[in-house]
Amino acid sequence: MSQPSTSSTDTAPSFGEVNLAQYLNDLAAKIPAPGGGAVAALHAAQAAALVAMVARYTTRAKDADNRPVVDRIIEAADAARERALALADADAAAFTAVGAAYKLPKDTVEERAARTAAINAALFEAARVPSAVVDEADEVLSLATELFPIGNPNVITDIGAAADACRAAAASSQLNIEINVMSLPAAEGDRFAPVLLRIDELTARADALHADVVHALRK
């Protein structure tokens, strides 16, 4: 979430309901939402969808021995896709709360204290949402890695594409975590240090899976 993501979560449709052309028009427009936070969450959702698709193509008779694993991956990837879509909406809500907090009155000592508390709470939530996106990207990448050795080779490139989408989700989320954490008190911001450290490891895993797919294609 780089800037406030929407002006009204009450009237804006869910990201799961808008069509692609409308989403891209909104993304290109001079409006607060959607922004980088939604893009990161949708990267994770697309990665999950790709993994589920490859898994569904891995349900042939010759895949019978791996069917329990494949079925579990399908179920997990579908669930991750839904959670990631929900996080795109949560990003919009979180940034709306940040904007509202900064607009609170600050004429008295009490008002200033309340405003500061509201801002910190909103910023914390604004960092929590992309942190949750990293969690989803991490899980989806693990599913993709597990599927790679047994996945239908005819759609193996989509595992590589899923890895790339996971990497993009994590890297974009890093930016959105950082911008919110920098305005938080140190004690609150430090709570996001572990997820920020995980991002480097996650992107390295994504790059490695992409390389494995390229190697498999070139055999």
C-alpha cells in the first residue's frame, strides 16, 4: 500500500467482482485506488490460480499415484487465491483508515493524542496487510515448488510464471511495508522485521524455481 488505496470501501466493488478492463482503467487513473498494494495482492492471487491450473492438468490416469498430493495442492491454491483477493480489498480499507486518521482534529492535547494513536493503529494495519500478502506468496511458492517435479510437463512453464508472480507479490509488498513502518514508532515497526527478512529468502526461492523450470525446458 504505497498511498491511500480508495476513497470509499463502502461503494467500491470488491476486486473479485470488477472486470479486468475496469481494473486496469482504475489503476491507470488519477485516483487513490487501486495502487501498489492491490497489485501485490493480485500477483499472489494470480500465482495461486496458476498453481491450481497446473495441478488440475495433473489429474490424468498416469498421475494417479500423485493424486492425493495434487488434490491437496488444488484445495490449498484455491484457498490462497481467495485470501489474496480479500487482501486486495483489505489494502483499500487500510489505506482509507490512514487517510481518515490524518484528518482527525488536533487542536487540543487530547485530540492530538487521539489522532496520534489512530494514525499509528492505521499505519500498523497498513503494514500488516502487505505482510499477509507475503505470507500468501510464501505458501503459494511452496505449493508451486512441491508441484514442479510431478506437474504435467505440458504446462510446466506456468509453474515458472507462478514463481515470478510470487516474487512480484513479495517484492511489491516489501515497498508497502517499508513506507508504513518508517512512520511507526520503532517498537511497532520492529515487529515487521521478520517478514522483511523473509522477503529476500522468498525471492531467492522464486528465482531458483524459475531457473529450474528453464532448465527443464532446455533438457
